[in-house]
Amino acid sequence: MMRNYLLRGFILCGLALAGCSEGSNQRLPNHDTPHSDAGRDASSSPEGDAQLSLDAGPTSDADASNPDIDLAPDPLVGDPDIRAQLRRPVKVMTDAFGMHHIFAESLEDLFFINGYTYASDRFAQMEFYRRLATGTLAEIWGDASVDARRSDVMMRSLGLKRSAERYLRAEYDPDSQSSQALMAYCAGVNAFLAKYRAGEVALPGGMAEAMPPHALPDWQPADVMAVSKLLALYLSYSAPTWIEWHGLRQKVLDTFAPDAPSGDFAARHGFLADVLRLAPAAHTTHIDGLPAGNSSAIILPNTSSAQAPDVSPKLIERALALHEGLDDLEGMGELDIFGRRGALKVGGNSWVLGGELTESGNPTVANDPHLGLGLPTIFYPIHMELNDDIDGRAPLKLVGAALMGLPGVALGRSDAVAWGASASQYDYSDVYAEEVRGDSDAAEIPTVLFEGLQVPVERITETIKVGSAGEVSETLDLVVEVVPHHGPILPTLEDGRPLVRRSGQALSVKWAGLRANNEMDFLMGLWRAKTPLEAEAALNQHGVGFGNFVFGFSSGQIFYSGQSDIARRQVDALNYHPRNNPRGNAPIFILPGSGGAEWSGLLDDRRIPHAYNPQKRFIVIADNDPTGGALNNNPFDELYYIGAFFDVGFRAERITSLIESATAFEQTLSVDAQMAIQHDAVDPLAERVAQRMVNAIDVVTTASLHGSDDEEVNVLLDLYAGRIDVLVEYRDLLDAWDYAAPATRSPTGPDRGRSAAASLFNAAMVELLKAVYADEFDKLGYFAAGEFRFAGASQLLIRSLVYLLEQPEAAQTYDPSLRDSRIFDDLRTPNLDETRLSALVHSVVRAADRFARSAALGEALGRAIPSPGSASYSDWVWGRMHGVALAASLPTPSDTYARPGASARQPFFGHGGAEFSIKRCPHGFNDFNFSCDTGAAVRMLHVMNAGDSVSYIAIPGGYSGDPASPFYMSEFDGWRGAPARKVEINENLLDANGAGTIVYAPY
């Protein structure tokens, strides 16, 4: 019975994530590809963009190829009778942590129970992501949340679900194993939902009030595909950062012009080049230059004279408002799904070691992707095995973690291959300034100017339901306008409701994630891969999302790939130079929409960063520049532009150094040693800056003994004359520090000094950035209420600061009379010319003074973060200031979802490391709130022993979405600092260890 049901149902669930047929721009393995390999393409012909159809409008290439054939499935209806839907018995064993181990004899049964168990543990979370992806959040929370309405408008404009539905209509194939797996998964989810409707199961923690049974439709294939697109959006969409940087650039160039009326402003000519720095502070790369013989040093002259469009500040403001995070949903931590403020917070650490470097003699793969932290956690570890398949299909064994309600494992291993992945930071998003003729509600179709012609805009009408718990109180009609060669026009909202767009300038967004790509075939191919070539063939189905992959095979081979859909831009999109042409075009700003700055194809597979069995026998990935294209601070003059805004590079540098040190002199790394690297709490930023604070204090203390002729030094002496002894204490504390930042709230021994030094340094960094940059950004309008107000502020300012401290003569704002950058001079003290000396000394003293005040340092989870309230550095405890705030990841009136730290005075769990540590907790340097809500959302390490691979996993929470469950926080201790647990997957040993067992048997 189940076989017939599934064959009928395969037409219901489709390929999960996003797909394309074998004939629609699939990649071939490396070195044999249909993509152009001509480098930059100056052509502006529309044909160059045909292969990059965004699937954002009402039609697509796929629709055109099958105009009379609709392959879309009939809607799937859930069946609560599990036994009637199985072909063979399925055993589910649940270990002491709550992780499920599924053993099945049919591929369909394996993924049916996968869907059923996932929904049983986390249905409310899955439903939240489905509604977020499909633009139906307001139907549940719209009456109470303006953000829910705004989110629905954005998601409907982007059209994640429309893209999925078009794929199903035109490209759906029910016969592949990936389709069979996905159909079964959907049926399993809907079996749980049917039981919920029947009153046989319940949702925990008040979720039933928000999600009553009558408000929940069955899961359909387009829903799952849209959730996959949501994940890709979270990992790769950078449009709001580019929009904000465009406005920032305009303001900088207009304010600090060489002919500015103010001499202080004119002296800051070059501020843009010295502050909007794209070069990382650490120069560690995945590989040396682009593959296939092209060095990163190859520069292609760009003679384009195109200038950046002048965009209305009001238009920029409205576009940015669309991309704000969800933060008004009751009981839920803020969700920055569009990366509005959290640029580069999403990423991760990954590495693969060849067997020559490991204690086992076999490859190991380590991975900890950095995503949002909350309860329940975003990842869902699972173990799945298929043996003796009833239809003779090959066995399958998966150990790893799924996420966001998607099937199988996204990160993990099979018996043959382990893989880790993170966001690549490639540039997948462009924003275009369009000149639109006609209002959005006009009877005549509006047009945009493109290559001298008026091109009609495509219109789609979407109806958004607004209500509470599925009871609709109003509907919003949204006219989605799509520029055919770019993508959707960003709408304008007021109180979460769309307004009519008037004729004139508008912004459109082009994002590679709107293209169809076959993610489920990618996963199935990866799950069954035995060799690097087979893994690479699977990657050919992958578009965007996770973009950096490391692989270790039980055969002993290792492999790295940055496989993604990387667009090639035309020359008019790449003529920006930070010094020579600061008003030119670059994809990190808004581009002209009238032509010349288009995508002209995809980067040839041979050029995409990759490496097989590298000579050094390891690859490290930590969001850093993969090839070195940004090292000269101008990635746009490279032969192939792949991205501009990569991580500052400290984590990659530190991981590489630890691996090289540990494996020197033919030594090998054990599993424990690699886990220790994952938990490394050294602060790399402090290694670059703390000693400069020490040296600055030395100048003042020495002058207190011997005097000085320097006006700046004497001003500092006058200010701190009565505090020289205290300055010496601060100086000695930082000077003795080994840069480790411990998590403990009760430090003893050497950790007392480390904890105090970490506290002082990080607070001093907050003050240092303000001392150096706040005066300029205040004049620009990007600093208010004591905070920098632009995307990526911490990353940009830190790399600028390190550059100015280490290479002042190279800075465009270098002043020979000061022998320093003019940026260090404070605009608020016109009678004194300051250098770095004042900023460094002031920052340390002001930080210490802040700790002496009793006012709370900040707030996390609605509770105050207490100040030390002491001038004694023995009371400055980093573990009481710095930690992980596990907010509820679902909207709920219940406070049982979020779990604060053990201390009644602390709203977070103490956490070692700092902003740029390997054990990352990105708190930023805008204020004294050193808590974080993103970080390692899962930690994994896989040892690929032939025939007996081993996995270690820890997550910042547990498996159940029920706060009352013993499995709600069951993995947290291992994630936080204890060794990650070895995942036992042997049936007999699981049984011996007391695992609970359920056997689902067919009738």
C-alpha cells in the first residue's frame, strides 16, 4: 500500500530545495563546463543574461520550454495512520541525549520517519520557517507584529515560493531517489500534522495558541523548496549592506572632499579609502590565487568611465527599512534574516586534515558553522541508515545535522565521505538603480530604461493575509514588480503596508539564489559519493547558500571546493578604485540599472576555488578571502571578481597557525587536540592591538618622570597626573596577558589576570573605536546615541584601525606633520592635533572608569548585564560580561523557551573567547554589551576511518522543541566547553547503553 501511495505522492513533494532539469544550465564536473571562460565580458547584450534567469517573475525559461505541460503535483493530504504508509518495519532508537537513530529497509520508509520524527520534535520551529519563507507569517502574528507584515511583503517580493512552484510545473521528475526521499519526508511531516489535527499529539510551550490545527495547511513541495531558499538567503543575501554602503560612500565623498570649506574636513580627503577597507587584516587564504594557473596578481586594466548612480537618500532609507530584522514578535530574540546589521556574523570554521597529519592516520573534517543561536537550536542532529532496501537500492548511512526543517543531513558524513561547509562570502547580490516610467498602480504597464529602450516591468499580484493564529482580520494586496533582466523592485511600506510606487527612481535586487537549482539532487549525490569526482558532480547541482566545502574521504583523499553560482560582471560594474576612482561602480554599491553593469554569465568551473589533496595536506576555511583577491584592498581589478567583503581573517590565521605548530616535526593531531582548536579562546585582535595600548601608556608614564616637549603628551599628563600609578597597573595587566579570554565566572590562578585583561581590552576597544572614528561618523550622520549606525561597522572599523596602526604612512589620510593619520585627530578639539597616542590612552582609562560605575553594562534577553561596579581589576571578570544569550527562537508569550545562565544576576551563559576568536562570540564593539546571539550553531568532527568512521557532535541546546523535555538542553554542556560526545551508531551498543526503541511496523 505504501509503495502505491508514495508513487502517487512523489508528484506531491518534488525535489526539496530548488531544482532544474538536466537541460537547464546544470554544471558539468570541473574542467568540462558549458560556462564561458572569457574573464570579464564587456558585452551588454541581453543574450548574455539569458542563462541567469532569476525565476523572479511570472514566467521563466522553464515555463517557456514546456508551455503546454504542467507537471505540478496535486496537493498532498496528511494521513495520521503511520503503519499504513510504511513498506517495511522501521526501528527508531533514541539515545540519552535525545538524538534519533533510524534504521530502515526502504528509502521511502527511512525518509518518512525522518520527516515524522523531525516534526514530532520541532514542528513549531519548522512551521515558523515555512511561514517566514513563503510570506505567510502575518497570518499567524500580523495583528501583533508590524515586522511580520513587512517580512511577508519582502518574501513575496523576492518570490521564493513562486520560484519553487514554477520549478514543479515545468521540471518535476518523480522517478529519482531524491524525489522519492523528499516525497516520503513530506508524507512523514504531514502524518504528524494529521495527528495534531486529530488531537493525538500536541505542540509545546503555548505554541498551540499561535498555531491551532485549523490554521496549518499540509506541507507541500513548494514549501520545502522555499525553506531551502530561505536558508540560502540567510547565508548569501547582501543587498542591504550594499545599499547602506552606497549611501555612506556618497556622504563621505561629499563631506570630506579636498575642496571642503572646513580645513579639518579637507584634511580627511581619503577617509573612504582608509575606512571602507576591503583588505583583510590577516592574509591567510584557502589557496594561492585562482585555480587553473591564474594568479591573484593578474590585473585586467579597466578603462570604463561609468560613474555610480546618484541615489536619493530617502530611497536608500526606505530600502533599508524593508530589511530590518524581526524584533517585535513577543518573546522571541531578534532574527536578522536579511543581514541588515549582522554583516559577516553568518559564516563558520571548517578544516580538513589529511591522514598524514592525524593521530588515526585517516582524514578528519571539523566544522562549526556560525549562525543564529536560540532555543530550540537551528540544527537537528540525526543518524539514518538504509540497509537491505526492498527495491535493491544501495545502502545509505548518514550521521550529521539537518536544519530549518529540511530532510536528511545538511552537514555530516556517510561511510565514504565527511563534509563541512559554511557561507562563502562570495558576492551573489547586486542592487540596481532603475528609472521607472509609470506608477505601480497605473493601467499601463510601467517600463524601465535599459540599453536605450523602455522595457516593460512584469507585474504579479500577491494577497497577504493578516491576522492572529490564522484568524484573518485584513488582507493586503501587493503588486510585485519585476525587472526582467534584474529582479524584483523593492516596494515602499508604511506601518507594514505597501504603498503605491510613483514614477521615478526605484531599486531592484538581483540575487543568484532566485535561480533554479537542484539542491535535493545535490544532497543525494553527496550522500552517495565515494570519491572527490563524485562529490564534485553532486556540487554541480548546488547554487548558493553554503559555499565553502571541505571533504575528507575514507579512501584517504581530501578535497576543497568553493562551488557556487558566481556571476561574472561587465566592466562598467567594476571600475571603482578606492583612491583613483572613488565614485566608480562596484557590486558592493548600487549599480546603474540602464545597462553596462550586468551579469554576463557564470564563472567557469575551472576558475572557482578548489583543491584536491593539497601538498600541505590540509585546508582551513573561516570566512576569509579564499584566493587573495582582496589583499590589495581592490578586489575589482582582478581577472575574475568573486567577492569583496570577506572576514578580517584572524580566525583562519589562528587555526592555520595552530595546525602548523601542532603538526611540525612530523607530529600528528589527535581528536582531542582538534576539539581544543574548536574551543580556542585566544583573542587575535588583542595580539595586534593590546601591546600598542601598553606602549602608549609607557609614553605617558615615562613623561611623568622625565617631562616632555610634546604638546599632546603634556595634555595627557595634565589630565592623568593624579592617576599615574593606576595607569601603570593597567599597563602591567595588559602587558602580562597571553591573550586568552576564559569563560569562567570564578577565575582562579592565571585565569584571574587573563579574565581582567580580556575585560579591560574589549571595553577599551569600544572606547578606542569611538575615540578614533565617532567624530567623523557623527558628522556624516552614521553615529548616534553612542553607536555606529551602518552595516558591518565592527568588521570595517577593526580592519581600518589595524591598518592605520600598522601602516600609517600608506594611508591616504597620512599627515607628515603629525606622522600619523588625520583620522586620529579629534574634530571636537580644534585647538589640539591628536595622534593615536591620545586615542589609545583614553580608551584604556575610559574603559576602566566605565567598570567602576554601577550602571548596567547593557541588556540581554530583557535583563540587565551587571557592571563590576569596581575600580579594582580583580573584579573585572570576563565570564560575567561576555556570554551566549540563548533567546527563544520562536515567538511565544512563555518565557520557558529562553534559558539564562546559572547565576540569577546573569541573562547569559559565560563564554570564552571574543569577537574574532576561533570560539567565536560576535558581540561587536558598539557598546558594553558583550553578549552574543550568533556563533557555532553546531560543532562536529568526523574521523574517516575506512569501514569504521567516527563522529563527534555538540549543539547549543538539544533535540526537542519542548522546554519541559529533558532533551531541550541536553547537548549544551558539550557544546559550551566539555569535549563533544562521540555519537554511537551501532544498534547493539545503543541498546546496551539504554537507548529507547520504537519499531514502526506496517500492517
